[in-house]
Amino acid sequence: MWLYAAVLVVVGLSWGAAPRVAQGQEPSAETAPLPSAAADDSGITVDRLEQLVAEAEQNAALDEETRKQVAGVYRSALAELQAAAAHASRGESFAADAQSAMARAEEAKQKIEELKSKEPTIESDGSLTDLEQQLAKLELTLANRKKARTAAAAESQTRVQRRKEIRARTVALEELLTDLQNEKTQLSASEPGPVTMARRALVEARTKSAEEELPTLERELLKYDAEEAAGLVRLGVDLTTLQAGFTEKRIAMLQERVNSEREADAARSVREARESAVAVDPMLRSLAERNQQLTETSKEVVDSLALAKSELKATTAVLDEFRQQYERTHEKEEQVGLTSSIGALLRKQRTALPEVSELRAAVASRQSIINEIQYELFEYEEERDDLAALGSRSNGSLADSDTQDAAGAEFEAASQELLEKKREYLDTLIYNTSQYFDTLVDLNITDLRLVKLAEEYERFIDERVLWIRSGRLLSLDEGLDESDAWLLSPLKWSELTKRLLADTSRNWALYCTAGLVFVVLLARRRNHRRAVLDAGVQAQKSTCRSLEPTARALALTAVVAMLWPLVGVFLGWRLSEAALGSPFTRAVGVGLLYLSALAAPLEFFRQVCRPRGLGEAHFGWNEGNTKQIRKELRWFLTMGGPFAFVTATIMASDPSHSRGALERCSFFVGMVIVATLIYRLLRPSGVVREYLKHRQEGWINRLRHFWITACVGLPLLLATLAIWGYYYTAKVLAWRLFVTCFFAMVLVVSRAVLFRMLLLRRRFLSMEQARKRAADQQEAGSNIAGIVAEDPTSDITAQNVQAMRLLSTGLYAVSLVGMWLIWSPVLPALSRLDEYVLWTTGSDYPVAAAPADSAESEPSLTPGAPMPMPATARGYQAGDKTVVAVSDLAAAILVAFVTFVLARNGPGLLEMSVLRQLPFDASVRYAITTLVSYIIVLVGVIIAFSTIGLRWSQIQWLVTALTFGLAFGLQEMFANFVSGLIILIERPIRVGDVVTIDDVTGVVSRIRIRATSITNWDRKDYIIPNKEFITGRVLNWTLSDQINRIVVNVGVAYGADTDRARELLLEVANKHPLILKDPPTIVTFEGFGDSSLSFVMRTYLPSLENRLEVIHHLHSEIDKAFRREGIEIAFPQLDLHVRSAPPTLSPVPPAAEAADGPADGDAADSGEGKPGDAT
């Protein structure tokens, strides 16, 4: 009590020393409502300030802006005085509470004692309606008391936070008073004026408010000290808890009474209806039977309602319990931190969480019942509405048509009574059904709230539990725990044997059946292996086109591999069932189940790798690799199996403990064995050597040392965590790692089976295609000039490649989904990385301080609200900052990786799965996939940058500067980039088009972001910048129409029959199968050449594919046709006539020359001579 007395003394002294009114004055009547702020040393009062506001608004000597400014400042001063009065009032209340703390504590203790000794009672009198009304009132009271209990429980934490706020506010108020004193000195030195006077009043009012708030805060702290010294907070929690419990007991008693009254009422109604149905007139029997059905239905609804109420009560209790447990755990974690004790608590609570899947299933099944009840309720209400006009109905409408002949007073009374009963029964049924409907809806809502709380609680635990040590560092002097001693105790193993024998005697038929199956499988195991070899021999034949041998070998391999794991599963199951309160027996059973789960996939994969088994004979795996895998897996099962069994058994004895030395040592050795297995498989001479040998330039080979070290180091890291004390974390991650390996094995086998199916399908199609080619070899038109016409359905290799890509993409998507499902439960733990901040983006920016004489700069103050800092004290406020933590950086890296993968594989997947099903040609598909890849990269970059805090508002100036710089330095590259986009969108050229640009003619083979590749007829690639296709002159032979013209120039000798030559040219062109009939071939006689008569044949082809071959064929046929008809194809000729020569060259004397000259001249003038005599 001395602490309480000291607190009272301090309160009294503080209250007496607090400034109340001016010295030597008493509060006047005018200022009674505001005793502490009515006046001060300068004579400022509320009435005076109101008068000054009115005068300022009506002062004609001031301009309008100044009047508003002065009036606003006076209003702010008035608000400050009102706030000061509010602070004083609160201070009085705090002082009164501090003085009455002991009295209130004694009163609370008295109420607690009364509630402990008081027995809950309910009023026994009253109808069912009165009881239900009382129940509703009590439920409302219970809800209010639960809220009060929650508030009382949180009061302690709230006061801790409030104390921090009061201390911070006290420091701020002291600084504010200093600033106000400085401002007051500055204003005193200023020239007097309306604005200056108003600011002086404001400073005085602010000073008054701050001076009143300081002692108020001190009294609030003293109030907390007094109440805590008296134990009032704890007493409040106890009192509200007892009140809520007392009300719950009353509600339970009243609910039981209501249920019994409902059941009695329903039973009474059923009995009356049955008696009425027996004694009623036969012509009214249908009405009586309907009444009986209504009462029976009402009784069923009442029973279901009672069960639903009970289930709702239990679910609500579970919800409240988990909510309180969650709040307490959260509070403990905040106060204590992530200690080992908190870790053990979280692990224990993790196992006690409700099953969310079961709750969701219950909600889904209950929803169908709610829908049915709602429909039935509509039907009951419609039936009740039909009885609304009961008085206006004739008797003939109440029974059969024969009822009209028996009309009488007695029949009338009986029918009216039955109808009245029916209306009563319907009202009761509608009311009970509505209650049942509302209860089910409330139950569903409560279950959904429980689901949400359980998920939130689970996420809260998962975020923390992996970062908490489950034990101390394992040392050499570590002793054995109780579970470790159990495993080494002969008595426990003897007890296990006895329980197993007892279970065998009780379930001898089951054991006999299991033993018979085991003996049969063991006896036929050799035959099954031989059958697998026979299936492999059959599958290796080149003529095998059926999947049946592979399916048979797969099933037989599973049977051979599952023999011993099934034995472990059976024994583990029976030991778990036979435990009957024996933790050791149950732990051994669970250990056998875990060992079987570990051994089953490994043994299956080992059997797949048997000689001439599935791997070698069916999947085409390397014989050396399968031999090494089989050897290493046998070694691992032999060495690691016992340690896995010991670890699982000890863990099952106490899942939340996870501290045993033997368990951790066994886990450590097991992880070392796993690391050894991985190293022996991935070492340079291991199973990956062939893979790396054929991919020496790939990233996998270049980074082989990194990923091999990572794979080997991961189990060693888990072993280190177990020794270091993070055994629970290592155990969880190890289990996820095992499930991942098992999932990878399933994917590998599934991929091999699917590729085997593709191989068999390709083999079948190849054989069918070979038969078809052999049958079609003699058909006309099957080839032209030795060129086989292209058949798009015959490219089996391309189809097989596409199918393999599609399957690989599908398996890739399945692997992503599977990895997400496996590792998603531990992903919440990564949210703890948010606590490790790497950097922050954004900056503090200054807030422009408004002038002190501006009315808009002075906020309106509400009484009791904290006093804001003045403009002079407000310097900078936090700008738009973004905190980047380790988790953000990891997320950005993940986004970048996903973007890289999607950019490489997404367009291909889109083309194979979607675009090929649409009526698009190859060029359109190429443009779409290219644009999609650009969009993926753009979106990925934006998301990655935003994840690490780089937003457009922060880098826009940098981007602008880079854009200007690059626009000058790399303008050609930018022009090519933009041109590439234009090409993909406008499509002036497409992949597969034949184009001519400058002197280059070829096929467009690739369009990239900077340049386009053109392959000419010599199979050489020309890289042409994209800008050339936009700004230059390009000839696209196949842009709008692939029809092209062939021009053949033919010259015949002078004297040939020109009409026959033209007919022959048309005949040759029209006979060719690839020459189009529309447009028709045109042959024209173009003119008289120096040595020939010139003909030009213009003909058309549907495409450019066989252009050269057609030209060759036309030239050959024209030559043959002209030879047959004797038409000579002309060639250039020249006749040389010698008129004179130098003497030294003349072989005849001059006389002879003179004599023979005229004859030669005549011959020269004649122009005769043989073609080709002189050239």
C-alpha cells in the first residue's frame, strides 16, 4: 500500500501546483465552462476572441484578404483556448481516476467474489417465445462482454504504447514552448498592426494550450501508475472474463431449456396431428395427413436445429480460442523474440491447427443443405399464403367434390379446425426452418472465419518457425533424451513384439492374406524379371510399333520394386493400429512407413535401370549410366536406410521436440550419405559425362563445377544446420528435397514413356509412308523434271520435332506447377528477409512552410487532440520512399529468370499450341511470336525494376538523357530497331518472301531487331539493316501475289515460217503442267533483228519454287520442236568482202589483178556468199 499512497501524494501535489486561473482571482460566471482557459495574464478570453473575430470581419479599414487572414488567425487562437480547456478537463478526469483507483479496485474484487459464489439461473416461467427473447438478449450481452474482455486484455499493451507516445509528446511540447517563446519575442519587437496583434493572440493561445497539455499528460501517467499499483488492469481482465463465463453458462442453460421446449412442442404437435388424422372424417383425411407431415417435418427441423446450434457453439468456441491463442502468441513473439521456447511453442501449435481442407469441405456440403432449406422455406411460405384468405374459401375447396353433399355444421367446424391447425403448424415450421437456416449460415460464416484465421496463423508460424533454433549446438557431452533411450531399450522392443503378436492373433485372416500375397510375389519375382527381359527384347526390334511391351515392362517393374516397400507399409500400418497407447510402438510403425516411402521410388528407379530393362531396352538410356545408377542406389539404400528409420522413429515419438542427440546425429549421417551419393553420380566419371560431352559449349557444361558443388553442398548444409541447432528447419527442407527428387524421377520416367510413344508413332508413319511411296511411284505427275512435288503432310521428322517440343514444354509447365506445390509451404519463411534492408529509393523533400500570418496554415484544433508542431518547427517530412530488402532483390532475380525463360520458350509454345490452330501463314505467326517476345522482355524488365524500387518517376530523366545521347551516337541502330518494328507490324516483307534489294535477290530467312537475313540462290546469307527495307527501293516478288512471269526470247533465221514458229511456241508452253492457263501465254513477233526474226514468249508460273526448272524445260522443248519442224534458230552472222590489199599481201601480179578486178567487184556487189565463209 505504500506505493499507492506515494502515488496519491504525487497526484495531489501535481494537481495543486497546476496553473488554474490568474493569481488572486476566482472563476467568474461568464467563464465557468472554461475555467482554465477563460483568461490569462494578457487578458485573452473566449468572449474576447469571438468579439475580435467579429470586429475583424467587419473592419472596413482593411482589405478583404487581410480581413480573412486576421479573422482566421483569431479563430485558430479560439480553437487553441478550447483545446486548452479540453486538456484541463481531461486532467481533472485523470486525477479523479487516480484518486479512485483503490476504491474501484475494491469494487472489482467484490464483484469477482460475488460472481465466483453466484450460481447462474434462468427464469423458469414463460412461453417458448419469451425464452427465445431472453436468449437473444443474453447473446447480445455476451457479445458486449466479450468485447470488454478483449479490450481489458489489450489494455496493458495499449498503455505501454501510450506511455511511449506521452513521453515523445512531452518532449515535443517542451520544444514547442521554446519555439513559441522565441516567436513571442520576435512579435513583441514588431510594429503593432492587425496581423501582428492577431499573431500575438495566437501565440498566447498556443502557449496556454501547451501549458495545459503538459500537466494533463503527467496526470495520465500518474493515473496509469495508480491503477497498476492497485492491480486494476488485472482485476478488469478477471472481472470481464468471469462476467463473460457467467453469461455463457446462463446462455447454455437457457439454450438447453429452449431446445427441450421446442422438442416438447414438436412432439406434442406430432401427437395431436396423428390423433387428428385417425379420428378425422374420411373426406378430410388428406388435410389431416398433411398436418401430420408438417408436424413431423417440424420435429426433424427442431432436432437438426439443436445439433446445428451445438455445432455452432463448439465452432465459435474453437474460433475464440484460436484467436486468443494467436494474439497471445503474437504478443509473446514481439516481447521475447525468436527464441527456442517460442520455436517449440510454434511447432506445437502448428500441429494443433484445424484442417483447412476439412473445414472447406464442410462448408461446401453445408451450402447445398442451405440451398435446399431456402427452397423449402419458399414453398412453406407459399403454402402459408394460400391460407391467408381462409375465411373466403368455400367448403367445397377444402375437400373432395363429394364434400358438397355432406355440408353441415359439424363438417364445417372440423374443416375449419384442421385449417387453423395447418396454419399454426406452418407458422411453427416456417419459424423453426428460418432459425435452422440462419444457424447454418452463421455456422458457415464461422467456419470460413476459422479457415481464414487458421491460414493466417499457419502463415504466421511458417514465416518464423524455420528461422528459430530447435535446440542448442550439438556437442560431444550431449546426453540421450527419453525417446533416444526408448529406441535402445530391449524392454520396449519386447513390448513391441508382444503387441505385434497380439495383433496377429486378433487379425489372423488379414495377416494370412498378406503373407500369401507376399509368398506369391516372391515366388514369381524371377518370372517377372524374365518377362521384363522378354519385353525388352521385343521392344528393341526395329519392327516393333506397339506400346504394349513397354506398358507390360513398366507394370512388372513396379511389381518387382514394390515387394519389400509394401512389406514395410503393412508392418508400419499394423504397428500403428496395435499401439493402443504405446508411443514407442506407434513411433516404430511411423518409422517403417517413412522408410517405405523413401525406399519405394528409389527401388523402382533402380529396377528401371536393370540390364535390358526399361531404361536400356525401351528408353534408350546409356548402358554404363544405368549400371552406375543401379549400383549407387543399392549402396544408398543399404547405407542410408537404417539412419532414415532411426530418424523417423525418434521424430514420431515427439514431433514438436526435435532436440534429441541421437536423432540429430542420425540425420547428420544420413545427409552425409546423400551428399556422397550425389557426388558419386555427378562426378566427371559419373552419369552426366555423356551429357556434358555432347554439350561442351553449353552453359550447363561451363557451369558444371558450380551446380555440381551446389547439389553436393545442399545436403551438407542441411547436416550443418542440424548440428548447429536448426534441426527442425533442416528436417523440413530435407523432406521437401526428397519429394522434389521423387517428383523429378516421375518426370524422367514420364518423359521417357512419352518419347517412346512418339518414336513408335514415327516408326509406324514412316512404314506407312514408305508403302505409299512404293505404290505411287508409277503415277503420272508425281514428279516434274526429277523434282518430287512437296507434300506438307509427309514431313514426319518435322512433325516429330514439333511434338517433342510440345511435350517438353508441357513437362516443363508441369514441373513448375509441381515445384510450386512442393515448396510453397516454406515460401512464407522468405518474408523474414524483408527485415534485411539493402537500400531505399526516393528522398526527403522539403515541405513549403506557409507564412505564419496565413489563416490557412493554422489547422483547426479539436478538444483533446494532440497539439501539432508549429510551422517554424516543421522542417522536412519523409518523402516517397521505397525500402528494398533482400526478398525484393531475390524476387527481382526470379522475375528476370522467368522473363528469360518465357522470352526463349514462350513464343514457341504460343505458336505450337495456338497459332498453328489458326488460319495464319508462317510470316504472320513469325511476326506475332517476335512481338510477343519483345513484350515479354519489356514487361519483365518493368516488373524487375519496380521490384527493386526503380520506378519511372525516378529514372525518367536518366532515360531521357540516355535517349538523347543514344539518338546521336547510335542513331543508325535506333533507326534499324524502329524499322524492324515497322516491318513486323506493316509486313512489307515477310519470312519466306522472295525479294530483290539493290543487286541481291533471295528469300527472307530471318527478321531480327536490327537486321534481316536474306539467303540467295547460292545459299549465302546477306545481313541487311532493317532501315534499307523502309527507306530504300525493294522488289518483293511474293508480297501480294506469287504469280510470276517468264520471258523467253527466241530468234529464228530469215526465211523461216513465222506463223508455224509462233504455233510451236504456244504449243510448248501450253503442254507444260506448271504453266498457268490464266493468264494465258502470249507469243509475239517483236521485230527484225540483225541476224534473226525475234519472237518473245511471255508465260506465267503460280510460284517461284520451280522457276529455273521450268525455264530449262521450256528451252529444251522449244529446241526439240524447232528441230522437228526444220526451223533454224538464228545466230549472229558476218560476211567479209575484200576489195583491195597492200602489194606485199597480194599473191598475184598487178597485171593479173587489173585483169581480174571487175569480176571481183561484181562478185562483191552481188552480196552473195555462204553463211559463215567469213566472220
